[in-house]
Amino acid sequence: MTKLLEKAFSELNKLPENEQNNFAQLIIEELNWENSFASSQDTLLSMANEAITEYKAGKTKPFDEL
């Protein structure tokens, strides 16, 4: 564990239990998001290509026209 992470955990340890749990949940959610994002690159690329194709075909509208 890095010194900075040790310092962060030391500071978190001073907080009430419910606040510690809130921070723990945020960390877990962030790690899960990063893993989900990393494993979805092919899907995101496919969706981006589809959006570009629809834009070029004139099938899209600006947000302010929706």
C-alpha cells in the first residue's frame, strides 16, 4: 500500500462508522465503474460508429430541437 493511501485510510479511520461506510461504498463503486468501462470498449465503439452513421445520414437532431 502506498504512503498516500495509508494516510487516506488513517484519516478515514477517524470518521464515524457510517461515514467510513459511505467512503468505502464510493471506492467500491468507482472500482466497479472502471472495470465495467474497460470491459465495454467494443460496445462503446460500436455505439459511436452507429451514431456517426446516423448523423451522416441526417437522422439526428440537435438537443435543443428534441
